[in-house]
Amino acid sequence: MNPITFNDPFLKACAQWDPVREMVGLGDWQASPLFDYETTWEKEREMKKVTEFGEVAEMDWPFETFRLSLAERDIPFDEHDPSKGSETWRQHYVLRRTPNGVASILIRWLPVKNMIAGDLVVFLQFSAREQAAGFSVFDGRRWTHNPEKMYKSMMTVITNSVAIIAAFLLDASLPTTHVAEVFPNQQGRSVQWLKARTHYTLIAHGHPANRNTVTEGQRVAADLSSEISRMAHSRRGHKRTYRHERYTYARGSTRWIRATWCGPKIWQDEGGRQIYKILEPVENQQ
């Protein structure tokens, strides 16, 4: 995932949008937080069984508007014959949910050998009241709205993508998941240079950096497969209902309480190339 070029295919597609049809809901997404996330094919299948379009609009979102580079691992070449091996698909998203609950999503599937959709951009919009959605497809030259010839096959792929979004939103909302800012470890660079190359990621509570024996800025080795496994099996947490008068905005609401991060707030990856910074959860309690 390249933060510098992430926006380019979406900007190209938006520039060709039919001016007669307004692409509503996305707002100013170009500089919104960019997440890099990995999940598995098994998790997509699990989420597809229980997730409808409207439910995604009602889930907890980490930001009102954000971008997402998502890799789905362990996708079998043949679902009925695991011996044929597997591959990884990567998808890019721009997501925004308006205050009235309307979700607007741009999806880009990066080309892979067995991907039927190819390198396309799709615009999708739905709300919590809708269990299905219409869509528009950009093929690199022009947009087609609700294409009849490819509607069934495209809706299958779109449904899979929405299930993957649900997997990300679920992991991001777990009380045992932390959000970390990731940026290059290059001192002397300008603020603008670092900002252009910064992204966010999800860190499981069991991450090796989450130990009080790890010092600030230390290099920490982590295994991505273990991280994915920790999130997949982490479902416990507790909720708190804010009742005290000092909670001016949160009073009366019930929210998930995240586990406390015990390690240093800042550390480096094993090679010292990237810096990770844990973000504190924001709660309106004033």
C-alpha cells in the first residue's frame, strides 16, 4: 500500500463522474485517515453470514470519513480443493457515513489473476434502512449506473466487500483493539512529508509492544499472522453507562470500554523503518 498514490485511481474516477448525477455523501475524503488492515477469507465468510448492508451503516466507525487499504489473505484458488493453494487480494476503499446514517463508499479492486472484476472502481450508497443498494461502476473510461449485464456478478463481489468492511469495523471497535499511527522513521523530514506518508493500523491488545518491560522508542518484532489471530478470537469486553452529571455529552449513553495499553505509546518496528504511536481513545466527557 502506497499512501502517496492511494488517491489517484479514485480521483480519476471522480473526475469522470456524470455531472447530471451528483456523487453525494463523500465530502472531502482526500486527506482523511488512511488505514492499512489485513484479514482472512474465513473471516469474510463468517461476516457475510450475519451482515446486511444496512447493519454496516449502523456499526461503530473509527472516523466519520476514512480510507482503507485492505488485504484479504488465504483465498483459495479452489474452495473445494485446498491443495491448489491460495492467494491474497487487496482492495482500496473510501468510506463516509453522514450524521443521518447514509453510508457512501468507493471501492477499488486491484487486479489479481482470479479476480473477475479486474481493476474497477465502484460507487455504492445505502443507509441503515436499506438491505440492498444500487451501484455505479467505472471501468477506466466511463461510469455505468446499475449495469444490467453484470449486475448479478458485481453484486456478489460487492456483497463480499461489504462483509470485509464489516470485519474491519468489528475489529476496530473491539475493546481489546488499539489504533496506532504509523509513519516513516526519518528525522529531519518536514511535517508535510511525514503526513503524506502516514497511515493508521489496528493493534491487538496482546501485541509484543504492550508490555511494561518495553521502553519508549524500542524496536519490537511482531508477527502479522498472530495479530490477525488475536483479533479473530477476541470478543470479550465490557460496557459502561455514563450517568454522572460531569459527563455533559456522554451522559445516558452506553459505550465499550477499551483495555488499557500498558506498554510505551511509541515504538519502532523490528527494522527501525517505521514508528508506531498508540492513539488514546477519545471520549466526550466535558
